[in-house]
Amino acid sequence: MEDKLTTIAYHTYSRALLLQSQLEDAGIDCFLSNINIVQPAIGSGVKLKVRDNDVEKALRIIKKASDVAGKGKEKTVKQMHSVRRILLPVDFSDYSLNACQYAIGLAAKFKAEVKLFHAYFKPVMEMPAYEGAHMYQANFDKYFEEIEIKAKKQLHELVHELNQYIVRKKLGKIRISASLANGFAEEAIVEIIEKYNPGIVIMGTHGIGEQTAGIFGSVTLRLIDRLHVPLLTIPASATFKGIEKTKNILYATDFDDTDYAALNKLLNLIRLFDMKLHCVHVSIGRKKAWDSVKMDEMHNYIKEEYPSQRLKCSIMVSDNILNGLETYMRNNNIGLVSFNTHKRNMFTKLFTPSITRQALSRFSKPVFIFRSE
């Protein structure tokens, strides 16, 4: 009875191969039948068969993959269609000020509101009881009060400046608010995200030729693995010419299942813009046997779910992921780059602690970061 085979699914040949690989990785023997022997790549209705005692486990694995690439889209689309709040943490450096124009540009398209947020650190200090201690305490209190007053003034001036920018650019009515908090920037940003529930977070980072990462250089890196909303990072070297001027966006993939959830988020974010999507995989040293099959599967999925989306799928061979991506960016006039933070993909390799700052500093283009569950 254990050798009896049961058909558990029908798929195109490329999809069947991918599912077969996933099942076998989980220790389940999977067999394909009804393959077009002459032209297997265009065959349809390929049967996936497993042993009877593996049916339940196999169906659970297939359902999970389907949720990511299919049913998961519905929730993602609903979420991204409701992008009505953009959170913009600022530290008043050139990095964060440059990000403001991108935030305003997106807000105009999505008819969203923008919340500026600044965190300043005001420690609670208990002075020991000795003669004259109250004088030191008074001096500290005055110093920290001045920090808070200065931060409030800078926020107010920035809101005023952005409102004037909106009027000059004739962008219509965009609501801008501002919020101030006492605390370390990273923790304060996580807390305001939970309260404000934005659809996108936009932060400035350093870029090519910059000598320092600024406060947000390191904060952005630490936030990557903590945020559950899309994060758009803007280097100071990126010149804002209007979102609509960006015609090409790159999505770097290492063919993880969670890429489909990230792609759904990305495609619904750029749906209002006439952008061509470039799905790019960098293969180190040589092209792997599965690369073309997996890229074809991704191409077919995008064209099926987003038939009007302009698309180009490419496989690069390079000795270094960053070098391969930069070469492709130069040759294809890429204006935005996007990554997915799932554990086993290129993003993990790219953003290891040792080379994270190199990657962000080398990219002179804005970077969209998605975190898949």
C-alpha cells in the first residue's frame, strides 16, 4: 500500500518541477507524469504524484506555496491599495531632507498624508545627594529643554518648507503632520510605526562620496529586520526629478518562495507609475541548472497576475553580487532597486554585517526593502 501513488496536483511543467523540488527537499518522493516529451517546457496538465502516506504532508506544502504566490496576493493588494499614510523619520541632515521630496512625490500619487517624525534623546538623570548637586541638575534640565525646543522649531520649519514646496510644484492638497518623541531613534521609530500604522516608511541614508553615514545610516540598517512595512531608503546622492521620471525598477531575486509576496507588494506600490520591472538574478561564477526554470516560473506568474506590467527577466553571471547588480543597473537605466529580506535569498547575502554599509553606500539609487514573513 505504501507504494501506491496518488495524484495531488496538475500544473505547468515549470511549476511542477519547482513543486517537485520543494517536496523532495522535505523528504517526499514526487513523480511527474503526462509530460509533453517533445516540448516539455510548454506542456500543461503535468501530474504530481506522491505515495499515499505522504499525501497529507505534500498537500500542506503545496498549499503553503500557493498561499504565498496566489491567495496571499489578495491580502497584499488590499493592504497596498490602502497606502494612505507615509512615515518620514527625519534627523534634519541632508540625507533625511532629500528623502522628503520622494515622500511628497509618493503622497501626491497615492493621495496620502505624510507624518514627519523626529526622536531626540533626553536621558533621565538622578543626581546624587551632595552639596551643589541641585545646580548641576538645573543646568542639565536647561540643556535638555533647549534640545527639545530646538527640535520642535526645526520640525515646524520643515513642515512649512514642505508646504511651500507642494504649492510651488502644484501638487494639490497633501496633509503634513509632525510628531516628536524622546528616546533612541531606532526604538522610537518602531513605536511610532505601531501607533501610526503607515503603508510606507521613507528614510534617508548616505550615498556615494559621502564621508559619514549620519545618524540614520546605522539606524536604517538596524531597522531592516524589524519593520513589517515597506521601507524606502533614499541616499543623499539621489536627485529627485519626479517619481514619474523613474522608468525602470530592479527587483533582485534568489528565487525564494517569499519573493512572490514581495513582488505583489512592489507591483501594487508602482501600479500608478509607468515603470518597467526588471527581475534580476545574479549567479556567482556560473549559471546554475535551475536558474532558467525558476526565472521562467517567476516571469509566467507576473504576466499572469499583472498582464499589463512591462517586464524583463534576466540572469547575470558575476563573481560578485554587488558588481553584477551595478553592471545591470548601469546598462538598463535603473532608477529604483528593490530587495526582499527573507532568510535565504540574495538580500541576506548582500546585507551581512560585514558588507551592509558597502552595499548601501555603493548604490546611488533609492532602495525599496520588503520583509517577508
